[in-house]
Amino acid sequence: MREQSSFSIGYLLESFHRRKHWIWLTTLIISVASVVIALRMPKIYQATSMVLVQPHRFPEQVARTYDLHRMENRLKALSEVIYSRTFLQPIIDAESLYADQVDRRTSDEIIEQMRKDIRIDIRANDVFSISYEGAEPEKVMNATNRLAKQFISLLQQQVTVAPVNPQVEFLETRLKDLYTERADLQATYTKEHPELIALIKKIAEVEAVLRAEKRAAAEAATTETRAPVEPELQNAEARIIDGATLPMKPFKPNRTLFALIGSLIGLGVGVGLAVLAEISDRTFRYAGDLQSYVGLPVLVCIPQVETAGDLRRVRIRRRLIWGSA
């Protein structure tokens, strides 16, 4: 037996070889568990519809007062209206969405869940997308198309350059609902609760859009006294340029990525356990360790002698391990 007084590459390799079962067995168990969990996770499908908004040709005096930022604010205001119960509840009833949750959750919780499953992204100043995700592909497609059609209906009524700004009424109604929801959360949770913090941030965003809309209405009223806009120039064309189709593959979960991350976590846990086992092991493996502990010189070292029985037990153990793997 050679003396070993300090850590070295050879010592680390020997320790790794000695504790290899901790590493690969832990990695195997956690990897198998992550694969099982990944296979049991429900499939979530997503459908997306693209909507195009093209304002008509504006006269010069209107073009000077109209800007793209105002259109973006209007689209944000309309997206807030889409999240309201008035628009979501008919879609839930028509497509029988969240039917498996009716007995376990309240209607308010189901509405909030649908809000989380809807995503509205402004791709450009005149193009935006509406996405919805759920467990049943056909219902996801139909719900997305219904949302897009209702959005189109709102745009045809509200996205104009007329002096009157009808978004203010919608935003004020939305703010009342948010204030009520905030009061309920404040009565239940502390001010540091994540849901309450997210709701307060949402209220601030809606209030900012409302202030922008009120300023836009004031500017439009001033413009109206100078140059009235012809009725045929007040409307904007809104249409679906890419309707939602039946999703053939699930949007999530990414089972391969989940299993890979689980394997990496298992490897890290296995290495950590091996290091912990090596550190906590007080066995004297080298002459230098014994000499430094007792303070006396080591005269002779007897190497380990493996008998035929020892070799047979090692072979049996390896076969059992590989068979289990």
C-alpha cells in the first residue's frame, strides 16, 4: 500500500472508482423517476391566430395627430377587454372548456385559469397574435378562432381615429373588477404574497393605459374642432390573416428536455452523495493516514488478498446490478 498524504488526481480517480455505485445508482434512480414523471405529465396543445389591423388612408391633418403608439395602446386596452368575464364565459360554455375542473374549482378560478392560458402578442404595429393552450386539440383550435373573431369584432367597433375614445369605459370597468379582486386578496394574504404583487402590477399597467387613452381622447377632441374627420376615414380594417389550425403535436411538456434535466440532476446528486460518503468515511486506506493519526511509524503494509469466494461474490453483485439497470 502506498502512502497518500494529500489529494491528487490519482486519489480522486481512486475515490471515484470506490464510490462509483453511489453515482450511477443515484443517477439511474432519479433519471427513471424523471422519465416516469415526464410520461405522466398531461399534453398541452397550443393554437395561434394572427390578426392584421390596417387603418384606412388618413387625410393629412389626421395623420399629424395619429401615431403608432396610440394604436398600440388601443390594442392593449382591447386585450384587457378580452380577458373580462363577459367575453370569456361564452367561449367556455360554447366549447365546454375545463369541464373536468367544474366540480373542483369555482367559476372565478376557471376564468382566471383561462386568462393564464391566453396570450396576446403585438408582433408589429398592425399585426398581433392570439394564442390559447389546453389539453384537447380540437377545443383549443375552436376556442382560439372564437377569441380571434371576438377580437376582430371589438377592433371593428373600437379601433378608430375618431375623437371619442370608447376604450375608457372598458378600462374603467376592468379596473373596477381588478380593484375588487385586489380587495379580496388583501383580506386573505399579506402584501408580500406573489398573487397580490402580480395583481398590483397589472392594475398599474391598466391605469397607465387608461391615462394614455384619456390623453388621446383630449387630443382628439381638440383636433375635431379644427378638422372634422370624414366617416369613411374613421374605421380601420381588421381581419384574420392566419386562422388557428388543429395542433398535431403538444406544445408542452418537452419530455426529452425534462428527462435530460432529471438525469443531470441525478448525476449531480450522485456526485454529492459520493463526496459526502468519502468525507465521512474514517477508514485508514493509506500508511500515511495511519501514521499521521497515531504518530508512530508504519513498519509494514499487507495488501488486500482476494479469495475465490470474494471474486465470485463480486461477479454475482455485478450481474445483479447490471440486470437491475
